[in-house]
Amino acid sequence: MRRTDRELVFKSLKYFAYTLILMFSAPVIIYQAFKNQEHFLYWPVLIIGLLAAIAAIGMAFYSLRTLMRAFFGD
């Protein structure tokens, strides 16, 4: 029976923490952009928020993949 790789588990938990930060900050950034549509920084803030949302989805998949690799191997 294969043992769980603890280093990979902790690495995936670290990625989950980054994912949580992005999952909560991206909607706040997007909300702030839509709230201030007449401001000259509307488009840059909206783009940053959308990139943060895409990064949250990507980090979620990456952290899940790392966790599965820790439990089941390559």
C-alpha cells in the first residue's frame, strides 16, 4: 500500500489558501469596478478582477490535482 506524501499535502493546502484568498478578493474587486463605472480606472480594475477570478479557478484545479497526486501518486 502506498503512503501519502505529506509534503505534497501541505503544498496543496498552501495552494488552497491562495485559492481562498483569490475566491474572496476577485468578486470584491469586480464589484468595486462596477460600482465606479464613471471612474477613469474602471477598465484596469475590472480586468484585474477578472484575471483574479480566472486565477482562482485555475488555482482550485491545480491544488486539487496536487492533493490527488499526494494521495494516489502519479
